[in-house]
Amino acid sequence: MTAVESRPAGSIAPDQGTHSGPPAMARVKAFVALTKPRIIELLLTTTIPVMFLAAQGVPDLLLVLYTCVGGYLSAGGANALNMYIDRDIDALMDRTAQRPLVTGVVSPRAGLVFGLTLAVGSTLWFGLLVNWLSAALSLGALLFYVVVYTMLLKRRTAQNIVWGGIAGCMPVLIGWSSVTNEVSWAAVILFLVIFFWTPPHYWPLSMKVKDDYARVGVPMLPVVASNRVVARQIVWYSWVMVGVSLALWPLGYVGWFYTTAALAAGGWWLWEAHALQARAKAGVTGPKLKEMRLFHWSIVYVTILFSAVAIDPFLR
């Protein structure tokens, strides 16, 4: 990296940098960072397995490729626009102080153009290479994340991640519609699994970094409520999530393999959620609260569950 690294954390560089500017590779990496690749990896973890379930076997692999590329472009555009809108508070939060629009490696104007280009390009990609239903769902997810979550909910309500999380549920519908050109009840059930998964996935992280959110006035639930209240909410959402995940079996969409995996992974999730609640009730704070245990397990859980979604059709 260049001298921009020596800029104090929390400062926003002007749109016009020095005459030397960052090296080309640094700028490429910065634009990739705008797409939040690690988050998109998790989204694709839900998209691909659903395509296997929709196809009841191996889907067209070229279609899988088209869907994954389109999903990356769409989610990347949404993330870039999110960073453009939130660059003011990102500069004040330790967790986000090194994002490209904060350090100045990418100018706000370039970030905006990049995000809009990905939004338009991903919609056309889906429409021309997959189908227009998937294109509409993809564009809807992008607009929901940028407009509803980032612009309307995030800075106004503690329910921001609950309803804003709908955008993160859409890859399930997109994966199903890419194969069938329609949306079935199986896709809706898996959509609801991710909907109820999102708050107990994100709130433990918010508990860890709540001082960051408090500093910039973002009312994440752990900022406006006690650890005891947050942990109770986590337990409620966790039970509903596990219950919904099991609804695929009595409706005939999956067999014994998925059901066994959902019971095992869900049981461990509930154990961790109740353990966090017990520590919160006891007044434990700081590192001993171990809130990140549930956050890390939540990622493992969704990987196990959706891997079972992909494998189950071959064992029925």
C-alpha cells in the first residue's frame, strides 16, 4: 500500500489524491474489497445447494456458473453502494476504518459509479443468461439492501437487521428460480430459515462491537438493550429458525439425511444460544461472555444445513 496507510483512522481522504496515487494492484484490490467478498461467499453457500434441490440432482453446471457470477455482481454492487452511503460512519468505527472509501484508495465518486455499474450489469446478466425472474429477484434484493436497510432502517431502528436481513434471504429464491423459473414452497421455507437465522447470527457480533455502533448513533439492538434482552431475543429467533428448518421434511421436500443434519446442527445451535443467554443472565461481560462463539457457529450451521440441502436429493 502507499502513504494512505499513514492517514489517521477515521479520516476521509478527499476525492482528489496526490499525483502519484495508489499502485494499480492496490486499486484493484480496493475495488474487490468494495464488494465484500467474504459476505458474498456466504450468500453463494445458500444459492448453489438450493439449485441442487430444485433440480433434484445435479443442475446444469453452466447455469450454476452464470447464477454465481450474477449473484456476485449483484451482491457486490449492493455492498459497494452500502459503503458509499455509510462512508461517514465507517470512518468513525474501528471495524470499518480501513475500508477503501475511508482511506481514500477509492474516491466516493468512483465507488458510486462502480456500485451502479455492477447493479445494472448484474441485472442484465441474470436476464440474458439465466431468466428474467431471477433478474427481478436479484434487483429487488439489491434495492432492498441499499434503500430499505442502508438508507431507511439502519440508523433509525433496532429492528434494522431483522427486516434488512430480507436482502440476504433472496439468494435462496434466486437459486431456485434460476433452475425452475418459478418459486416454490421449498424455496420460501429456506428463505424463512435465513430470515430467522440472520438476527441471531448478527447480534452476537453486534454485542462484540456495540461501542462502535454507539459511537456513530446506529441503534443496533445490543446498543439500546441489555445483554440479557439481546440474548433472550437470540434464543427466541433460534428456536423459530430450527423449527422452520425442519418443516421441509413433513412437506416432502427432503428425506432422512437433511432432517438428521438439521436436527443435529440445530440442536447444537440451541445449546450455544441458551449458553449465551445463561452467561448474560448471570451478568457476565467482556471476553467471558463469549458471544462470538455463537457468531462463528452460525456460519458453520448454515454451511452444514445447506450442504445437506444439496446432498439430500442423491440419497432419497
